[in-house]
Amino acid sequence: MSEILDKIPEYIDFGEKKTTADDEELEKIYLRENNYLAVIGYKTLEDFARFTSSEDLSMDTIEYVGKDRIYFTGLKRRAVYRRASEAILREYLSDYKCATPDHQCMDCYNCYTYGGTNLVKGETKSIRSRMKMTTSYSIQSSIDAIVDEDEFHIMVHRDLEMAQGDEGQEKGSIHTITLIKPNTVFPFIDIIFNPTKFDLAMYLETVERGDAEGYGSKGSLLGTMSTEILGIVDNLDITYKDLLKKIEVDEEGEVDASKIDEIIDMSISKEELEDLKHSLPKMIEKYEDEIYHDLN
Ligand SMILES: [Zn+2]
């Protein structure tokens, strides 16, 4: 087994009560250590996307590392992951009632992982997220990544439905619809604090589901993605600047990340990651009581 996996526990029950040196009873989630794993990789858009949810439909772009780029916020990614993770847990236990955003139980695996604030038994309970998805930026410049008018016309003819927009409200005006093209590549760094093998297994399954569901604005089916993991590390020696400078994408959308492979130690093999993901059902069964806790 890889050194990284070797070092982390299989599961931690963050709801477990611990007594501190001052004789105070605290749930384990509040006794944070500074262990983390960073998952480094890139996401490629599989279809058209519109990330912005603002009224004016303007595109989220920012000047960063030498060009104007589309940015894809960590919060958006995390929101999709949280819902996907919740859906996975529900598949294994239909009675599981925890639901984002209005019915967070604050006592299940998802709540101890993605955090939240809620009124529980008459008092406010707050949990900080152990998942930090950082905001990522497109490799391609915004000009190359955003669909222009000519391309939009071709697209509309190919797929009339796309011009309808959400619930048919937007009548396909080329002036109000801005879309990001397929093959736009977003390197990402996702951080898991106090990581466990179960976290990683859930993360892998969650990312796969999130990608299939898509990251487009609410109500649209746009923005499905695929994810390539380049490394899982316990340091942050690699930055977004490295990723944006060293990952190359050609006109056909072929990604070349070999320069990252040279500087990152892929200490977990693809096979190990697959095995980990496949061990998820067994782990859910094994830790069922800790994952779901009190169902009422
Ligand atoms: Zn919950």
C-alpha cells in the first residue's frame, strides 16, 4: 500500500465525544489537527457550461497568471459534491433524512465532512467543513473558452433545446447567453482535512457522480465534466501557478500534463485509487452506525 494511504486511518467517527484536559466534553470534530491531503488534478468540460448564477448572466473571468481566465469557484464544486455525497449515502439507507440545505442533521458523515450550521435540540451547532475545494481557473483564456456568436448559431441549429435556456424563460438571445465550450480545462486542488481512507473512497465516488450531474447553473443540465487525478499529496508544494503554466491543451482539447508528472509524486497508483473506490460499499456497511448515527 502507498505510504500516503498507510498513514491515514480507515475511518474516524468525528461525532465521538472526547473529554479535553479541562474536563470538557467535545465531539472529535472540534479537536482539529492539521493533517491534510491535497488532491491535485484537472477537470475537462464534456459539454457546454454556464457557471454564473447571477442575474446579468455575465461570465466569471479574472486576470490570473498571464491571461484572462474563466474561474470555477471551489464553493460551486463543493456544493455539487455535498449533494452527490448525500445521494450516495441515501442509496445505502433509504431512511437517511439529512438533506442540504434545509434539513442538515449535523450528526452524520456528510455533516461532519462538509460542515454547516443548524439549530439542533434547541441550540445552534456549527461544524467546519473538512473539505476545502479551492477556486480553479481555466487553462484556456476566456476568449478561447467562451462561445462566440458564430459558434453559438451553429450550436443552436444543432440543438434547438439549448437555446431555450432554463425552463424556457430565456428565448435564446445570443446577447444574453454566454456559454463555456467543451474541452475547457480546469486544474484543481481539493483539500481534505483530517483525512481517512473512507473520505478518499467517498471523494472518488462523489467526484464521479458530481461530474456526471454537471456544474452548470441551477436548473440547467449543462456543465458535465471528467476528472483526471494527477496526484494525492500531503503538502502544498504545487500551486495553481504551476498547474496553469505546466498543463498544456492543444486545439483538439488534448491535455498534456507530463510536466506536472515530473514534479509531483503520484504516491498512490491509479489501481490503488480504483480499489479504494470499489471498497466503498463494504466500508459503508462496516461503519454504518458511525456514518448515519441517530436517524431521528
Ligand atoms: Zn447530516
